[in-house]
Amino acid sequence: MLPIISSFICGLLFAIGLGISQMTNPNKILGFLNLFGDWDPSLLVVFAAASTTYFIGYRWVVDRSITSSLEKFLSQKKIIDLRLIAGAAIFGAGWGLGGLCPGPALTDIATLKPEIILFIVSMAAGMLSAR
Amino acid sequence: MSHFTPLSSLFGGVIIGVASLLYLQTNRGICGISSIFKECLTLNGFSTRFFAKSAFILGLISGGAAIAFFHPASMEFSFERPLWLLLLAGFLVGYGTALSNGCTSGHGVCGVGRVSPRSLLATLLFLAIGIATASLYPLLFSK
């Protein structure tokens, strides 16, 4: 039961973080990704703040038993290969075209915009196609 | 840089980091949203794992609703791209994140936070391609 309740709380908190930083707005994202517009480095600050927070917590806050078994598990999952490189490039292209990635898109379901729903259906189709 | 919002970006980013760490502590996994969503689509049966992943997505949507109520500016936007392009973008995002096993949260936040070489490379790549795509699109097509 704990994983289910805590998952909900984590999702809620994550979305609040996205909303406060306006990462839920694709135009804000494109404001960073498009170098020739009115360039907005906000996304860089979000990334830096989030990854630094995670770095600190990963090393010094989360239980060592959890992080060490996770590291062990993930180290089995390979090296850098074509799937990773091609996948990252393809994802980047999609992100640059729409200004949306999974987290903000799913959070934006709350806007009830039909474009968001359609984006997510398309995203689901893409995920299932990659198996 | 008239739209730069450094303080709310910092604050929001820290919250994202904290949420991801809380997820790690209580669910013992990487807070990668593309993977969480994909598992909702592909897991067989109604296991605790399925309910936990689904609860995360419901949490995201609930958080979105809270933001729409308390901080509506973040949720008020119009799309500056035609629908067919958004559909293409969605498909590429889905396909690419599945292939690389991650997205901006899994690789960009957690993977970079773990100083994982795979994630560092993936993040640099999707940032570079994202920037190239977003910068070239308005130049090639009238907005």
C-alpha cells in the first residue's frame, strides 16, 4: 500500500514542481530550445536545480542499501549502444518539434486540451511501436 | 531574455528533485516518467506495481489540476504548431524515450544526478537535437 500512496504523492509533488517552473507550458520549453527566439534559459536552471538536488540526496540522504542495490541493478543494463543514441536523438527531435515531453504532457491532461490528449495517444503509440 | 524566470525555475527544479528522491526512497526505482507511463501501458494484470505506476500518473494529473487552480498562468497556453506536427512529435517522443529507456526526468534529472555516463550522453544528445530542431523549424517554416 505504501508504494501506491507514495507514488501518488510523488506524482503530485513532481507536477507542482513542473507547474511552479512553468515547464508545463510547451512555449516556455521552446523558448529555451529555440535559440533564435527571445531566448529563455529557464529550463537550464530547472535542470541544474533538479539534478543537483538529486545528486545531493542520492549520495547523502537516501538509504545506502537502496542506492547501492539500484546501482548494482542498473550496471547490468549495458553500455552505451545504438538504441540509446538513436533513441535520445529521436526523442530530442520530437521534443524540439512539440515542446512537450512525457511529464509535462501527462500533467497537462488537467488542462483538458484535446491536443494534449491526442499527443499522449500518439506518444503511447510510439512507445508501443518501439518494442 | 524577457521571459527568464530564475527564481521560480530554481524553486520548481528543487521540488522536482525532491519528488524524484522521495520516489526513490519509497519505490526503490528511478523516477523516469516515460518508463512509468510505459509500464502502465504494458504491465499485465493488476499488480501492486501497476497500481503504483498508475498512482504516479494520477498524481501528476492531480498536481496539474492543483496548478490550474492556484497558478493558472502555467497552464494557460496555446499551441503554435499544427496538430499533425504535434502528433508526429508525440510519436517521436514515445518511440525515442522507449528506445533510450528514459526522458528528461529519467536521464536528465535522475541519471545526471547519479552521474551515469549513459544518462549524461543521452541528455546531451536530446538537448542538442532538441535545440537544433526547435531552432530550425521556425526558420524553415513560416510560424
